[in-house]
Amino acid sequence: MKVLAIDTSTMLGGIAITDDSLGLIAEVRLNVKSTHSERLMTEIDHILTQAGLALSDMDVFAVAIGPGSFTGLRIGLSTVKGLSYATGKPIVSVPTLEALAWNFPYCNYPVCTMLDARKKEVYAALFLWDNNGFIRLIDEVSIKVNELLENVKLFTNESVIFTGEGALLYRDKIIEGMGGKAILAPHEKMIPSPANVASLGIKKAQEGKFSEPISLVPFYIRRSEAEIKGDA
């Protein structure tokens, strides 16, 4: 089973192709200064060409569904829907923060994944490795950092790994709030991995957990500014 995965949840998005028997075939990460829409299709074509594959060779498409950048999520999801409609191949959706936690499989410590939600908040969740996967100690939420840290301390007295752009942005607050129990991930583990989205996508596909393209929407957690202003 071959999966093409897309992650446009953050500015550092990417694409990966994974095979359930061969493992990772190719991965491209893009630190996009402009919008993903300007480069995403070009990079999909590039990664397929370099791997010697075609869209028709893919068995399923996986997409990081959020939370994250509202614009980025819409671009990623609309692209995957287009690929699905064009090829007739199914879609699986993967939670962004869970995919980020998979930078640390088999870890003995809880993993707190954090993305910048703006408005002095982060999108965050707390995960703990259990047997063959992560379980959620704290579900995905948009929250102030200080409040997040207090919630984390309610769930564990252990050291905690903090990762993601939110952890970089609020590094000082995390160290102040957690003291010696804060483990800041190395920089190469702070960034999302499209390969993780692909691997989780394969698992969901094997379990038959496909998403209906028409009804599939990004997991925003909170409403966009446009929606809020529209209610005013």
C-alpha cells in the first residue's frame, strides 16, 4: 500500500510517500515564506518524479487535518480532495499534533506538542506512549501557555518533552513554569514530519478508517477571525 501524505498545518509543510512494505520512499519539507498554494502542486509533481511514481500508483492520500494555520489547512485539504476526485483513491485524515508526537515513539516521558495559535495561545495536546501508539492525556485545545502548563502538571509529575513551534516561541515560559522537568526537544524534532502523517495514514487505511471527501473539513478547534467578524 502506497500513501502520499501532505502536511500544510504550519509554514514548514511537506509531502511524503510511504509504502507499508518498503517504508519511507521520499519526503520533502518546505519552509514556505509564501502560501503553500504557490508550491504545493509543483512539489508533489517533483517528489513523484524523483520517486519514479505516478499519482495512479498511490493507494490512498493522507492529510494532516489540524489544528494549525487556517489557510494552510484549507490548502492542504482542498489539494488532497482534488487528488482523490481525480484518481478515485480514498482519503485518510491525521491529527496534526498526534503526528508531531510521533517524532518520539517509544518515549518514556509524556510528550506535549504545541503550535502557535496566535492571540498569545497555543494549540496543544499531551500524549503518552502506550504499547504501539500514543494515548491522549490532554485532548487538542487552544489555550494560554501558563494554563496549559498547570494542566500538564495535573496529569504527570514526570519530566515532559515539549515540541513544536509553540514550544520554541514560549521556551522561556515553559522553563519557568516547569523548571527542571521541562525537556525541550532538539530543533530537528521540533518540526512536523510528513512521513509521520504518511505512517499514521497507512495505519488508518489498514483499519478502514477512511474519510468522506465531501464532508471532511479541517480541525480548526476555534473559529477564524473572518467567521467571528461575520457574526458581529
